[in-house]
Amino acid sequence: MSIATAQEALNLQLKPQSRSLPDLPQRDLPRTLPTTDAQWRALEGAANPQTRPDPFGNATDREIFGLSPPPVYPSGVTPRPLDVVVIGCGLSGMTFSMMSRWRLNNVRLRIFEKNPTFGGTWFENRYPGCRCDVPSVLYSFRFEPFDWTEGYAQWDEIFRYFSYVFHKYRVSDHVEFSSPVVGVTWNEAQGKWTVEVEKTDEKGGKHVTEEKCDVVINAQGLLNRPKLPSIPGLESFQGHLVHSSQWDSRTCIVEGKRVGVIGNGSTGIQIAGDIAKRVARMDHFCKTPTWVAPYASNFSVTASYRDQMLDPTTHAESYRNAWVRGEKTWVWWTRPNWDRDADRYQATLLNKYLAESVSDPQLRAKMTPGHGWGCRRPIMSNNYYSAIQLPTSHYINDPIVRITPRGILVCRADGTEEERELDMIVCATGFAVNWVNRFMSVRGKGGVLLADLWKSHPVAYRTVAVHGFPNYFWVAGPNTPPTHNSVHILFEQQINYIFQCIVFLQTNPSIEALDVKESAQKEFSDVAQEWLNKYTVWNENCGGWYRYETGYIVQWPGSATHMMESLHTPNWDHYELSIRQEGDTPGPATPMSATGWHDRWRSKKNRDPTLSPTMLGAKI
């Protein structure tokens, strides 16, 4: 079987590879980082429940962000022990570990991570120009300031921040690295999950172990399953072919070479902007023009700013202000039929930036998108437009015919074919953002395979649960992606929602499992899709991963604040409970409705939030 055929069988996803620890550039380092082994040892476990109040429990933050309060163990009730497995130790897995130290009792938590260390997206993505498109202050924990050296942090500085937090909050107590989960199966007779974990022995041999647990948390995130382009002849190229997520600075040398970059999403724009001045020639292959916006501020920050942001009070205020500003931009993504002023205003600004940056009218016409701002993932760059106009740079939107041993063959506007000879091809073609890992099977009730269930598009209940998969929860599940605000806050809310479910199971020993009702899941999906298709910019078929070919949109149907409201407190009426009476013989537990349990356990603050009147007024 050829490489291309094998990739097609895996939906053009690259199989996870073992990667070494990253080489971190020694540039202007944050002053808050320990510099000696002794300092790192002193930092280890510095924040723990015995010495510090719950860092996630700030009352002011709870009010501003709409965070739900910690779950409460009822007085006099001994919580039954539960085994909980988390898949992934990126941002969401680390947050789960950190929060659990203050909010869960009598829980055995294990995190299995496929990579040799933490970091997720920021461990895997090390390509040239890789940086966050969210202000550094907003891409940190609201209670943990850091000496950010740039306004928009590069990948290595984010990785260093994660390292600082990982050690301070002793996430190492819970995690096993180089341990990819390859299978998860619900055992109805036992009421438990079987998690298959691939381990590597001292001699490099691999074997699979089975771990039993009561609850599984999928914290794999979105951007970790690299996808190759479906272009004929990909396997025939005799030069250096690399996907952006597998970049290795020791082998991916671009200086003096002819480099082709395929893809003009955020990654492709960042790579092209960074390498253009270092290559002999750069061809940027762009299937669909995309909007590019300038960063809101310069990358560099002053010494006085860095000093101010190290103050916890200033950091907290800046975080809150950034959240409020982000919520105000939500209108950019809404397109009610009676008012498109916001979209026109944004397009005017972006057109102005393009016109001021690109002098050649023909090139500018090629680079002008035909879709609205935000339909595809918003892209920011301060150097791409100048990079693409260098004499050695070429913006190519002619369709690619195939990959050849010597380069890329394109079909020109006049119908002729042209072979662009290259030494290196960089596939900045993104990730399989389908929430289905083809290398990890997940089987729920009746052996149903999640990959089959979500073959056309994923459908979940309020991002956190899926019908037919009891006690299986998601952090950053379908419909999570925010376009305009901090994922840190949203992950906190999702995790605390899951904690409430775990505490519910612990304090009701007869309840074996929670399975969201199909009717509740369908109601959320139907209302969300109706509103998203009617009122948002994502109703355009502009490509990208926000909208599937089926027309299904995987964004949240509202602002980040609305998402926080919707995940404030579980509505137990939306769940089916599996009840096992004391003395039951082994076998499937008896399902029953949660009605009756709801009033007893429902928080006073649970408002069962609804969409606003301009959002159909329907409950989700």
C-alpha cells in the first residue's frame, strides 16, 4: 500500500509520532522562571491545599466571569471512592489536575499523555513564527501572573509558562507520559470503563495494559491530530516533506532553499511570514484567500509593563478587562438579517490594512477574500504582507494538480500546467478537528463506536457529554471553540461542571452512571444549529473547520458569557441515571430518569439559562 493510500484510509491523518523534548531558544527569558535545580525543586508543589486557598475560587472573578462555585460534599456524607482517567496533559488536562487538588475528595486521578511531556499544542507545534494570537495575559491562568516578555507569546515562552505551572501545582502526581490511550470501552455489566494504554518498556518494546475506571475525561483538545493535504502524488516527492506540527529545527533547514508552503490558515501565514527572508525562493500555495488582521499591539513590552504585570492585583484586573473587551467583539461574528454594520465595519478595516500593505493591485485582488470576517478562523500577522511581496516570494492561488518528485504541479489560469521545483514542502494544512482520534477507538453502550456515530459531524450535549457514553465527559468538546475570548475560563467552567457530576456520583452510591438523554442532546443541537445558521457569519460555506460539509457548525451558539451560563450547573433532568441497588448481582444497572433527584441536588444558582430574545428564545 502506498503512503498516500494509507493516509487516505486514516482520513489523511498522520499517526502520532514519538517526539523528543523541544530545544528551547535562549532569548530574553521570563524573570519568574527558576534558573537552578534547587530553585526548581523549591518550586515543586509550592501551591497546594495545605498552604493555599483554592486559587480558582476568587469571589470577584466568579461574579465577573460567571464561574460556578465549587461543588459541595454534603455534611455527614462520606464520598465513595472513584477512579477517574484523563486523556491528555495539555492545557485542559493540566487545569483538571490543578482544580482537582482543591475540589475533589476520595478520587484516584490518572492522566495518560501520549507525548514525553506536558504542553499539548505548545509541545507539538514548534514551527517558525509560531506564537499565540491571544494576548499573553489572557492566555494564562487568571491567578498566576508571569513575566511575559512579549504581548503575544511565542510557543517556547508558553511552554515555559506551562512548565512553571506544572511544577508549582505538582501535576506530576497524576500524569504518566509516553502513554498513549489506544482504546476506551464501556463495560455495561461492570458499570466501568476499560482504558487501553500503550506502554513502552526499557528495551523499547510496546505493550498494551488495561486500566479500569469509573469516569473518563477526554482532554485531548482540538489541534493534535495533524492532517496531510489530499493531493495526488504526495508520497512521490523526493525533497524534504514535513507537516508543520512535526517541525524539527535540527532537520528542517530552510536557509537558501526553495520552499513551498501549502495552506494559508494561521500556521501557514506565520511560517511564510517568518521564513521568507531566509529562503532562496518561497512559494505560498493558497487555495482560498483569507482575511489577515494586524495584531492589536506590538510584540515587545516595556520593562515597566513587565514589572506591573507581575503584580497579582494588576494581572487580575488586566485579565478581567481583557475578558470584557473580548465579549464586546462577539457582535463581529453575528450577522442578523437586519444589521450587518459590524461586519461591514470589520471588512472596511481589513480592506484598509490590505490596501495599505500590498501595493500591487493584481496581487491585492488575488488576496482579497470573498467571505465575511470570522467565517474562517481569524488570522493575525504583522509581517505576512511584507513577506509575500519580497522578490523571492510568490503567492500562488492556481489549483494544485499533483505533487511530483521534483515539486508541485499547478494549473495556470490559461489552462497550461507549470511545475514549481522545490527542495522542501511544508504542509501547513492544519489538523483533523473532528473530535475523533482514528488511533483511539471509543466504544459506548452496545459497543457503538464513536467514530461511526460522528462520521459526518460530531453532536454533543453542551460540549461536555454524548448520549450513549455514560460517565464519559469532554473538555473542549464539540461546540467549544471560542472565537473571541479566553479558553482558560471556558475550560474552568467545563471542568467544574464535570466535578459536579463526579461529586453527584460519589455522594449517591446507588447511582452508577450518568448518561445524557438523547432528547436533551438533540434539543441543544437542533436549537444551536438553527441559530448558528440563521444569525452568524459561519452560515457561509467558506471552507475551514468551523463548518462541516453537512452544514453542521461546531461553534458555540452565543457569546462566551452565554456558554458560561449554560454550563453553570448540571440539569439532572437532562440525564438518565443507572441505578444499582445494594446486593444486586453483576449485570447492567437499571436506568431511570433523574426526576426527583433534580430538586435535591440542583444549585440555587442554576438558572437553566436560555438564549436571549435575539437568539430565538429557546432553551439549550
